[in-house]
Amino acid sequence: MEWSKLNVVHAFTTPIFWRVVRTPADERDLEAIKTAVNAFEQKLEIAEDRLARQRFLVGDDFSLADIQFGHVLFRYYDIRIDRKPPPNLSAYYARLKKRPAFREHVIVPYDELRS
């Protein structure tokens, strides 16, 4: 959970999410976004490695770590960027989306954030 909160969120929220969602399309620094996505996806390799061996981040049972990480993945998959998500991460995200609480509390509109 701390890895996600301190590393994943920082690598995604300001350098990618805000640059895409809060910046008008004609003002976006596409090169900076691309660089940030590449750096972010390198961080995702840590999760990819774990998810190659287990269903969730800390084992085969859903945990608080998955909640902290999953909300970032929703926005990562939701915004319009070029991405290359690793296969185990994509399967993990598909599992999260099947969870009723995830659908109800995480996969929610954030139109008020868009510029």
C-alpha cells in the first residue's frame, strides 16, 4: 500500500493525469506526458512481477493494497493516452472491475475535474 501511495500515485497523478485531464488538449505537452507514461509504466513492472505469481498485490486475497493501487489504475486505463500495460496487470485490472464495490466506488465519473 505504501509503495502505491508514495510511488505510483506520485508518478501518475501530477505528471500524467493532471496534464491530460486538467490541461486543454491544445495546450498539452505531449512529449512530457509520453515521458511520464514511460516512467510510470516502469513502476508498474513491480506490480506486473508480483501479479505474475499471485492474483493480488500481496497474495491471492484482495487487500487494502489493492484498493490503494486500483483507484490509480482506473484513471490510468480511463484517460486517453498511449499506454502499454503489462499483461498480468491488465488481467488484474479486469478482476478488479468485476468487484461490485470497485464498480460502485472507484469507477465513477470525474467530469468536474476536466478542463
